[in-house]
Amino acid sequence: MPATATVLVDALGQTFFDVLPILLVIVVFQAWAFRRLPPQTGRIIGGFIAIVLGISFFRAGLALSLIPMGDDLARHLAARIIAPEHSTVLNSLWLVAFAATLGLTAALIEPTLTGIAQRIEELERQAAPEGPGHPGESAQTGLSATAFRLIVAIGMATGLALGTFRILSGFAWVQLLAPLLLFTGVLMFRAPRGLVPLALDSGPAATSVATVPIIAAFGASLAHYLPGRDPAADGFGLVFLALLLPVTALLASAQIRVLRRRLAAARRRKS
């Protein structure tokens, strides 16, 4: 069997057994609680098949293209960093910039984040049709779905840039994580209450089916090809930073909006 077909068959089997427990829980509860088939059973079965096929094709695509590409890019970039004739600050900065761009684009294509952003906007429009600002802006968060995704993507890009810089530099994780966690905690206490749960959920939403394989492949490969680095500790630490920094970015954006409103109010009082 060709390699592509083998990868696709494996992805189909893995996805089916991953999704099956969720389906069984729903079916058993439906039968036990209501003792009848759910409405639109045919549509539900079709949706289940679509989920299995969609995730399977996505997994196969990652395994056949993006993950090998990420590994190859990390290997060549690491080789340039450690080669004496190419070991310059500029090459290191190019690698950090590449990691940031990778995080930004990966977050923007993350389907989980897109779905959550759209759902939040729909729910808050229903709760407050005449929300503040411009149409499409959330009454509780002050963010449209597009702005929410962009801020989370910028946070992920920042996390990958910091993580890549840490891998290249080799200093201890605690020196980076301790200030970031402290800063995020302070922002959390000062943020609007309605934004905190959403911010805490934004990290896991951003690090889901599309982003984690790409980030993990890049980070682990980069750490593997650099001398003295641990792919497990150094490489996969990028995933944690990709999870944490979107939270920080959303909380920081709330403080920026509060400051802008205060400055605008002060200007109005003076005028």
C-alpha cells in the first residue's frame, strides 16, 4: 500500500476510536434519559461521519506535509545557527522571526479558535444586541470575533518567539516562566470579570488540533538539532508558551482598552 494511503488509513482508524467514546456517551445518555432516538438521527450520523473524515484527512495532511516541512525547516535553520560561518545574531533573529510568523499563521487557521470566536460573538449579540463600539463588537469583552482571533494569534506569536529565543540562549525555563506567570496573574486581577474566563480558555482553544502538531514538530526538531538541548523539555515547552501568551495578550488588551477610554474621557473633560 502506498505511504499516503497507509497514513490515511491509520488516521481514519485513530480518529474513529478517538471520537467513538464521545458518541457512545451521548447515545447511552440519550437512550437512558429519554428512551428514544434523538431528533434528526440521520443528520447526526452524517455529522459524525463528516467529523471522522475531516479530522482524519487533516491528521494525514499534517503527517504528510506540515510536520515533515517543520522538521526540515528546523533542521536547516539550526544547522545555520550552529555553523561557525553562519552563527550570527542576524541568523538567530531570522529564526525567532520565523517562529513568531509560524505561531501567528497557525493560530489564525486554528478551527477551534475560529469556532469559539464566532460563537462568543453570536451569544453576546443575543444578550446585548446594542453592544458598545461598532457592529460585531462584543458587549462583555469589547472584541469582535476577528479582533479576538488576531489578539490570540499575536499572543501565540509572542510565545513562540520567546520560546525560540530561550532555546537558542539556553537559560533556565523558570527565568522566563516566573515573570510571565506573575505578569499574567496581575493582569488577571485587574481585568474585567467577564473577560477572565474567556482569556483562560483562549490558550487551550489556540493550542488545539491544527497548532500543536506544527509547534511541537518545530520546537522538538529545533532542540534536537542544537547541541546541549533536550527535545522534550526545550522543544515541547513551546506548546506551553503558545498556551500561556494568548491569555496574557487578551488580558493586556483589556488594560489597553481601559486606558484608552480613560484618556478619551480626560480629553473630553478638558474640552
